[in-house]
Amino acid sequence: MKRTILQIVLLVMLASACLGGYVLVRHVLALPFRATNDALHTQESPVTLDFLIPAGVHIDEKMTIREVMDVRFNKGTGIYERFIKSITGMVPRKYLYLGDTLLFIFWTFLYLTFLRVFTFAGYGRALRVSLLLGGCTYYFMPDFSPGKIDDGVFVVLALLIMATRGYLSSRKKRKR
């Protein structure tokens, strides 16, 4: 009973920390950019918001930090992204998704090989961990199809497999 209450308290603390972080980040992103950056400069802060200022864009007094970040990070695309977009326009969608799946399997296989060679993990645990690590690597690496939905699917798939395995093993322990 004490263990269950401790776990519930820890989960509530984790959830409140996540919620507090979310609220804090939303508040910071809603601050006016120029006034905040000027205040950081007058206090001689080691971290300022100068790195967010995009080249060739006028920032007025009303722009928030979120708006400046959107302009900065969504402004232009790199050479790789333009090249991939020009090629993916000619390739049918099903082949793009096949390429994405093969890329995910490639990363998963690399992690699986590493875990089996350098650890004593069994095949089941190594496969589950490599699926998660392969999904995370695939999420942050450039791929063939635009958007983050297909990237998130691979991570969620690995998390579902891990959650299902955890549920089945706890259910098996309860039956004993």
C-alpha cells in the first residue's frame, strides 16, 4: 500500500512539474521580444535573445518571442530540404512511405546490433529498446516525406509495444 501511494505521489509530482514547465514556457514565449532582449542587455546577462533575430527582418515593439522564433526557424530551407522536396514531388507517396519505413528499420537494426554485441540484453529487450531509439533517431533525422506525423508514428509504435509488454508482464505476475 505504501509503495502504491509513493508511486502515485511521484507521478503527481512529475505531472505537476511538467505542467508547470509548460505554463512557464508559454508565459516566456508570450513576452515582447524587444523589451525582453533590451532588459537582458542592460543586466549584462550572459544569455541574450540576439541569436533569434533573423537577418533582414524588422522586429517591432509588439512582436512576441514566439513570433520571432517562428520567423527565424520557418523562414528558409536548406539545400538538402529543397533538393528532397524537388525529388519527392515526382515520386508516388507509397514509395516515399516505403523509404521512410526502410530508413526506420535501418536505424533500428543498427541499434539492435549495437545492443546485442555490447550488452547482455536479450533479444526481446534489445529489440524494444532499439525500436524506441530507432524511432527517436528517425524523428530527428531528415526523411523523405514532409511533416512530423509519420515521424511520431514510429516513436509511438515503440512506446506502445513497450507499454503492452509492461502490462502483460505485470498481469502475469499478478496471476501468480
